[in-house]
Amino acid sequence: MSRKKEYLSSFVVKFIALACILIVWELASKGQIFGPKTQILLPSLESIVVAFIDNFKIGYAGMSMWVYVGNSMKLLLIGLLLGTVLSLILSGLSIISKKCYYVYDMLVSVFDLLPGVALLPVVIIIFGINSGVIVFLVVHSVIWPLSRNILDGFFSVPKLYVEAGTNIGLRGFGLLTGVYLPASMNYIVSGFKVAWARAWRGLISAEMIFGIATCPGIGLYINQMRNNMNNAEMYATLIVIIIIGMIVQYGFINPIEKNTVKKWGMTK
């Protein structure tokens, strides 16, 4: 099967599966399968679509959904950038110095096991409730899984590549950027996928647990809809989260992967 036919077949299967889910949802909503509670648990698709549009046109308390999305994305991008840069620097130092590796590998093994939400009480006590706390949690969600993948990638580089780089005079930072980073790009991209997903979930969770009035995000909006029993608006906001995730995955991460590791023949 050609790649084009395979892509078309995949699209058709996904479309049919999604259509079936929506049909079942609508039938369950119209059929009142949960009695009077049905419109609370399963609002009709029409009401969700209307709520989706109203979220962006009207929003809540005079504040459009665009504001919430913008605040969340700003904090997410800052945290992603800081976490990625720190991961590359600290992992790079670990490959240059064995002592740095021993310490950093221990830190990665320990902190990668701690969910960001579990650190919230400690971080709030230290820094108070502000947008910096959310950025901290995003950095925490990014740095450890990405560092683990980067380190695994560095140590999977064939010795032949390292020896070739050494023979042409590469040392330290030059060897890192000239050999280790390009040869580990498959691991780095794979690690970034995991890090991005963790950061996105951590961001929404943190915003739901404590909303920041000065920087309201998508998680806070979901909580506001839940508190006011606006369930159609709440489901519509979940759709916004999914759409943003898909845009990042298919609009940014996949093209990067296609133009690096796939183009270089590191993966199929």
C-alpha cells in the first residue's frame, strides 16, 4: 500500500470512529438515558457547539476565552523554553564531565518520579500564589523526562562517531554540538513529545487547583464553568484543550520530526 493510500485509509477510519462516538453521544443525550441528569452529564452536541462559539464571543464575566487561552499559552511557552534550555545545558555538562553526570543522573531519577501537582503545596509556601508557580511546574514537567531522553540518546551514540569527531579535533563543547546532539536528535524529539504532553497536563491541572485572578488560564475557566453548572461550556473548553494539543502536535512537533530525524533517515 502506498503512503498516500495508507494516509487516506487512516483518515477514513479515524473519521468513521469519531462520527460513531458523536452519534452515540447525541442519541444518549436525546434519549435521556440518565433521566433528568442527562443534560447535565451529556449536553446535546448543538448546545456544546453554541457554547464553544459563545466562549470566544462572550466568555465569562466579560472576559473572552481568547484571554484565557493567551495567558495559558504564554506561561506554557515560557516554561517549555526554560525547561528545554536547562535540559540541554545540564545534559550537555553531564556528557562532558563524569562527575556532573553522576549527580545529574541521580537528580533526574528522583525528580522524574514526582508529579508536578504533588509539589504545589511546597512551591506555594515558598513563592506564594502567582503565575511564576505555574511556570515552575511546567519547567518541572519538561526538564526531567527530556533530560532522561537526551542522556539516553547521548549514551547510545556509536563510539565510531565519537572517535571520528575526536580525530578531527573536536573536544568538549565542540564534540557535544558536532557529534552528540545531531546523533541523538531522534531521542531529543521523542523526549520533547513526552515533555510537552506532561507540561500541557501540568499547566491545566495547576490552573484548575488554584486559579490566578491576575493571569486566568484555561484550567481556571473550566473550574468557573463547573462551579456555575455550565456543563456545555465546560465540555466546549475541553474541546479547546484538545484542539490546541493537536495543533502543537501536528503543526509544530511532527514537522520538526519530519524535517530532522525522518529526513536524516534516523526513523521511519
